[in-house]
Amino acid sequence: MRNKKIATSALMIALAMILSFVESQIPSFFPIPGIKLGLANIAVIFALYRLSIKDAIVVSLIRVVVVSTLFGTSLTLAYSLSGAVLSLLIMVLLKKSDRFSIVGVSVAGGISHNIGQIIMAIILMHNSVISYYLPFLIISGIVTGVVIGLVSAKIVERVKI
């Protein structure tokens, strides 16, 4: 059973990395920079619901570090890590409460990811004006969180490990 869990975690890490790369190749349809679908969160949410909290954390953090190292910069790492850590914290707390659906957890994750990135931007730029960008990111976090949550819920429902 332990080998199966390790293999599934590795598969989720690989899937998250592939989805991150695929998403980076999709041209942005939004006039506001930084809005993304968050496809890699499908693997993170799957790990959170089908594996364990620890596995979801490992999947998310390894994906962020490896993808930022391969395809980004130190700034990419800072923004991605701040968003991922806050998102994971919120998703874990909401899942543990058993009061939220997978879609609700995903939406909260999307919103908190954007908040984490704005906090990092304020810290790095020493300028709080960037916070005016937050309402647009919250709206995008809701929309993408619903989409990713619905896809994740179907996958969690259908894939048993």
C-alpha cells in the first residue's frame, strides 16, 4: 500500500508539473496580467482528497519549486510559493472543517493564492498600490476556482486508489 501511495504522489507531482507547463503555453485571454486557470491545482486537490494533507503539500511545493526552477526566475518562485503556501493552508483548514465541498475548497484556494501573491508583490515592490489589483484577482480566483473545483470533484469521484 505504501508503494502505491508513493507512486500516486509521484504521478500527481508529474501531472501538476505538466499542467503548469501546458498552462504557461496558453496565451492569456485576459487584459490583466497574472490571471491563470490554475490547472495544476487539479493534482493538488486530488492529492488532498484521495491521498493525504501531507501528500497534497508535497505535490504543491515540489511542483512550485521545480517548475519555477525550470521555467521561471527567483521572482516566479517567490510569487508562486507565497500563493501556494497560503492556498494550501486555507484549503487544508476548510477541508478539515468538513463544511465545504471540493468546489468551495477550490474557490477558497484560488482566491487565497491570489491574495498570497499580492502580499508578496507588496513586500517585494515596497508599494501597496498593487493591492488595487486584488478585486480583479479575487473575481478571477472565484471563476477559475469553480472550474478547477468542478473538474477536480469529478476526478475525485471517479478515480479510486
